[in-house]
Amino acid sequence: MSHTRTQNPSHVPALESLGPVTAEEARLLEKLDLTRLPRHVAVIMDGNGRWAQKRHLPRIAGHRSGTQSARTTIETCARLKIEALTLYAFSVENWRRPKTEIDFLMQLLREYLRKEMPLIQKHAIRMRFLGRMDELPAGVQKDVQEAMEKTAGNKGMVLCIALNYGGRAEIVDALNAILVERNGSGPSSPITEEQLARHLYTEGLPDPDLLIRTSGEMRVSNFLLWQIAYAEIFVTETLWPDFNRARLLEALVEFQKRERRYGGLGEGEPSDEKPARVAGE
């Protein structure tokens, strides 16, 4: 079953909601069917370090510049009334980076949450955080909890920040949660896909329809391994700090060109099966 939505016309976002657009954005918007937008967009925000290196700047300059791309992407998706957006901010593997860079990233996140909260509230965005929150510094845990509490009643787009996140870790955590739930209940039936999905960090959200990866790398980097089983993948050479609204619209236009089969046959595609014989033939 497709997660691409077919909207009631009353729920179709008006182009005016995007505000002023560039000539390139206008051309892309002409190609975009606003009734067939993905319900859930996931983004691997890659290329901050290379962006800084090309400009002979420290890596942290790339991370700071990347926050503007995050802001643009969040606001545009909210204005287009996309149901959910997940941004890959910090992986379980990122702890291997130099301590100075990790400390900066954590501080940048805390600063971002405080600075962007007015924008989040303006668009009625509800925040969720995916990952092992209990392993984060105490100050970060506090700010994350406060952000979720402040936005819990919002009815707009769900913004998920994957923080201290790993796809394999998520599946392990889900299986452990099921084992705890079943403990002492006697013999158990096999674990089903539906049961596991209810224990994932993304419980209650549709699976991503579109996965965007910046910087040209052709891998999923342990991101939403379960959820992206049938996602359309869009890879752009653009480095994350240069990922502007036009590049996001480009990804949405490309998404709408794809034929989503979910393992079945496409429309008009012949089957190899022979027609059943009719009795008496």
C-alpha cells in the first residue's frame, strides 16, 4: 500500500504559502503535483565537512552553515503540509569523531532548539527524537525533553530528529522491548513485522516514501533500515550546506516520476504466468 497521499483539494497547500520564489523554484513548482506529495520525507544531511574544506574553513563552520539548510527544509516541508520529516543529525557511529567536534555538535543542537522554537511553534510542528536519548549529555537530554513537551500539542508536521541513532541499534532496542513485554507470559508466538514496527522509534508514523541523501554518497549509512524498505532514494551531489529550497523541490519532482510497485508489477507490465486453462478446452 502506497504512503503517497492523495489529498482532498481543501487540504492542498496553496503555492502562496511558500512566499516569494526564485525563477528556478517557480519552474520546479510548475512540475509538482501538490496532491501527490510524499507523506514522510527522510534526509541524510551529508557533506558539511567537505563544504568547509573546499572553503578552507574548519569543519564546525560547515556544521553551522548546515543549520540554515535544515531550517529551509523544515519550513518548506511544513508549508507544503508534508506529514513527517526525519533529519539524520547524529549517528551512534559519530561518537568516534574528535571530542571537540562532538561537543560543538551537541552545543549547536541545543542552540538550534532554542533559536528555532518560535519557527517550530509558528508552523505547529510536533518534535520527536529518534535514538538512544539516555546516552546523551544531561543538558542535551533536558533540552530534547523540553522541546518535545513544548510541541506535544501541535497538530502540524511531525519533525523527527535522529540523534544518537543507528538503524541496527533501533531494531535491537525494539526486539529487547518485545522480550521485556513477553517476559513471564509463557510460550510466545513468532514475532511479526507489525509487532516489531510498534516498538520502533518511529511508532505511529508512516514509513518514509522518499529518502534524500546529499553529497553524492551512495549508501544509507545505518539510517532507518527497517522503515526505508520501499522508499524512493534520491541522491544529489549537492553538499548539505548548499541544499536549498530548489534542491528540495527537485527531489519532490523526481519522486513523482517514479513508479512505486512495492514488489508487484507495474501498470501494463506483462506477467510471465500462463493463463489458467478453462475446463473443456
